[in-house]
Amino acid sequence: MSRLPYPSDLSDDEWALIKLLLPVHQGVGHPQEVNLREIVNAILYWVDNGIKWRAMPHDLPNWSTVYDYYRRWVKMGLWDQINEHLVKLVSLAEGRDEQPSYKHG
């Protein structure tokens, strides 16, 4: 990262917990040129600060790129998958059953 961190940025440990859940570019076409950690950091900045997409700070990836990833990941249910993964990790770390006692839907 060649910028100063924002309070909403993922730590190295937090990034390690979710990076393998993110889809990797496959197939023909342009290779993935964006840093997915920076995309996630930008989305977290957007959530944390309640800004409009176009008000994304210039030291984060372009707002339209961030928005495209956000929409794609929402459609594929990635945020729910990340949440479920983290809930399981916390439950296991606390010695509880990995299935949460609630069901959302």
C-alpha cells in the first residue's frame, strides 16, 4: 500500500481471513489489474463514512471500479459468504458450535 491507512482499512490479519474467499480472475481477456485488498478497503471506507460513490478519496481505487466490484459481489452473495465464514471462525475460536444459533433470510 503506498498511501496512509484509513481507520476502516483491513489489517493484515483481517485480510488473511477473507482473501481466499474473493473470486480470482480466470479465463480470457485482460488480466486482473486491480488490488482486491484495496477494493475491499474502499468498500469498507464507503460503508464506514456513508459517502456517495463519486466522493471516494482519490488515493483509493476509482469509484466506478469499486462500485462494479461491490455490485458483482452483492449479486453473487459474497458478502453473506464472508459473514458466514467469519461467524464460524469466531464461534470456533470461542469453543462453540460453528453453526450460529440464529438464521437470517
